[in-house]
Amino acid sequence: GENVEQHPSTLSVQEGDSAVIKCTYSDSASNYFPWYKQELGKRPQLIIDIRSNVGEKKDQRIAVTLNKTAKHFSLHITETQPEDSAVYFCAASTSGTYKYIFGTGTRLKVLA
Amino acid sequence: EAQVTQNPRYLITVTGKKLTVTCSQNMNHEYMSWYRQDPGLGLRQIYYSMNVEVTDKGDVPEGYKVSRKEKRNFPLILESPSPNQTSLYFCASSLSTGHYEQYFGPGTRLTVT
């Protein structure tokens, strides 16, 4: 079945450094790729998303890149801050079914 | 205030005792979905609904039922809960069929003994 692999499972960075989280998807028909952030004890919240007709999208310190040929997409956070510490989930979905497959999550720790 | 609500927030029950977790949204969203979250497994979609009376299976539908009789409500039913259904459950909704931001409810922590 469809699968989304996410790496790394944990990531520690110094405040101000960059963080990169990578996801690989299996269904070549996937065309929508959101990223959700979940702070401890809270609900997931969308931080950025990208559609398959776009290769890169930026929103301030956050960017997502998509490589359709390789079937992988990545989240980039620059100038990390302690409030970026959370679990980040990638996901993939396909038009027509609108079923979502999530990755297993990355716990990001930003060390002050 | 625009929101997704779930009830109950915490539930401890015994094997085989039928239960329902309610989900309601006040944003007139067409798409609603249920997920379970387990350590190391991320979020897994159980069922989703693209509109009233339209539901479909997600990745892990076994042991669960849903119904969508009204646009705002999407209850999750466990007819005969088992310990492997102990988990954190999230309901979510989004504007329409099509890819839009999903708004998650606060979660329901279920323990089946």
C-alpha cells in the first residue's frame, strides 16, 4: 500500500542553525504534501504545504522542496528558535481519493 | 470561535463495551476525518468523509465505524473495543474536498483494558 517514510526520527540543533527533515512517498499519483507541527500535548497544526506543480515554497523561515522524480520532499527551517521545538509530520495525499498518509514524525529539539 | 470539538477528551473503558467519540465542527467544512496517533507510528487515518452520507476507509479502518448524517458531526464508533485500540484519537476537518488545511480537534485519549 501507500507509504511515507520520514527521517530522521529525532533531530537536535543549536539555536540559530538550520534543520532539515526529509520524506519519501511511494504513490506516484500523490500531488499534495502538507507539513504539520505538533507541540507537546497539543493538536497538529499545518505550517506549510506544497502541491505537485510547484518545486519549492517558502514562508519566512520555513521552506519545503519537492522532487517528483525521486518522490521525496523536505522541510527546511532556518534560524531555528526554541519555539520550533516540536514533532513535525509530513503527509501525502492524492486528488480523487483525498486519503492522507502521514510519516512517523520527527522530534526536533532546538538547544538554546 | 471556529473550532473542532471532540468528546470525551479522556476515556477508560473495558474490552467489548461499545463506545462513541463525538466530533463536531462549526466551520461548515465538507471534509472530516479521524486519525489515531501511536508512539513511533505517527498519525494514521481511520476513516474520512467528503460530505454528508459519503465516507471512505483510511489506512486503519478495522474495528471502527463512522457515520455522517449531518455536515457538522462525524462520530467514531467502536462496537467492541479491544486493548489494541488504546490510542490518542484526533478528529479533523477541512473546507472542501480538494486539498485544504486540516483543522484538528483537541484529541481523545482512549484506554481499553
